[in-house]
Amino acid sequence: MIRDIVIIGAGASGLMLTSLLKNRDVLVIDGNLNVGQKVLISGGGKCNITNGKVKPSNYFGNQRFIRNVIKRFDQDRLLKW
């Protein structure tokens, strides 16, 4: 069977991308038995980005990049999505 798009990885990014690909025949492949299994364990099972106190200093890595990501897509926009 031919698909329009194949996404490798059923974590947060892969699932979010899949949700945005309306009217496309999408196949999601993941190494885990359950889709979204990694999302369930993030933040101790609470998915840490929906926390009310999201700030760049809570994350490791390039603080400028993280600040820009949070500014464009914060926890409020995520919950609304």
C-alpha cells in the first residue's frame, strides 16, 4: 500500500505532525508497542510542557532557542491545540 507520508517516531513531535496533516494518508511507525508511550512517561506522566510555570531555565540546552520556542508555542497554545 502506498502512503502519502510516513512518519518515523510516534512521540510528541511525530503525533503532533500527524494531527496537522489533514486529508493525507499517513502511516506512523514507532519502535514501542504503544503509540505515544514516550509522551506518557515525560514529566513523570504529567507531560511537563503543560505546567503553569514553563520557563526556559527549566530546560537544558540553548536558552535562546528554548525561549523562542516557548514564546511561539507556550503551554496555553498547546492546551488550546
